[in-house]
Amino acid sequence: MNIRVLSVAFLLMLLIAMLVRAPARALAPILAETSSNRLRLTEAQGSVWSGAAGLSCILPEGTSVNCGRWAWNLVPGNLTQARLSILVRREGVNESMLISWTPAGMEMERVAITLPAALAGSIDPKIAALRLGGRLQISSEKLSGNAGQARISWQKMDSGLVPGQVLGDHVIDIATGTTGSSFTITSASGPVVLSGGGSVARDGQVTIDALAKVDPKNAALPSLLSLMGNEIAPGQFRFKLP
């Protein structure tokens, strides 16, 4: 074995040792960058392979919301399948997801998490202006950059512009493919009926073409939805991005 091979082997062992001993706080800048500073870790403990930290969700206006404390652990058995898998669980509630890195890219499996709906305002200033709230329940059996499906149940949608007025429960079904993702929007209940869909390109560009229907006799809701787009018929508004 020559000196070059020994040097490479030594450097690899050193790198592995550094990764194994890397503290949990090393994940904080990675999460901040990949989420465009919408998610931040706080009070991280443990290592990058087994640890826990608080999660802060940063809303469009810059305020932060406590999104619970999360723990994560390496799944050693998946290493034999060339999968580096981390099981992430929210402490105190039944929410978790399995994140894996494979030669084909990153995958998420058995996703069941909840986030504040106000994060949707980060998509575009037009959405942020509506000051929407509620809860986003995100679920998926398997999702990757190339294939998969996910469902977002937007529960108890409301708006800070019409306090005390619940806008209903709505569903966003997402399908991912090699060129990006597409989604459809439907309503389950409530005074606002949504329909339509859109797409998310690989570069993050979001397009939406949707209709919102309300009872035109409800004075508050048409005035709110007029901020979304043009009224094409009494009580019917078309919302488009970009």
C-alpha cells in the first residue's frame, strides 16, 4: 500500500470521525439555508445523528412561532441498502417522517407533520397580504424530487383581515415528477369554495390558477377575496400567480 492510498484512507477516517462527533447545532445553518430561513433550530442537543432541538417557524412578517420540539435518530439498518436514513419525530404528539439520502437523491417517507398555515405567505406577497392562518397537516407515504404524492390538509383557514371568520377546510394534492410538481386545490367544507391548481418548477417558480366562490351576500368575504384577484362573476374570484 503506497503513501497516497494511506493518506486518502486516513482522511476518510478523519472525515467520518468528524461527522460522527458533529454536534446537533451543526444542522441549524443547513436547515435555515434549505428552508430559505423559514425554519430554524433552537436549543439543539446531541449530535447530527441522534439529537433533539426546538423548531421555530418564521412567518412572512418576520415573527417566529414555536413549532414544537423534534428529535431525530439514525436508522442503522438502512445503511446496508445504501440508504442514509434519519427518523424525525415531534415530541409529545404522533408526528414523524423518515428522511433518506440515496444515490438517486433525497426521499421522505411516512410523512405526518403539522405546520402553521401562515408559512404559505412566504410563497408570494399576494398570499402574504391575505394574512392567512390555520394549520397545514402534511402527509405522504413517499416523496422525492422525481416521484411521489403528498396531501396538505389546510384546516380552519382564516384571515387576519376578517377576525373571527373561519374560511373552511381545504385540500391540496401534490404530485411530483422529473420536471417539478403539480397540485390541485379542492374544498372540504366552509363558506369559501376553492378549486383549481398550479405547479412548482424545479427552480422554485410557483404558478397558481384558482377560483374562490363565496356567498356574495357575505359582505366581509367578497371584500377579502377581491385582494386575491378579479371578480369574474358575483361571488366568484380568480386568483393567479405569477
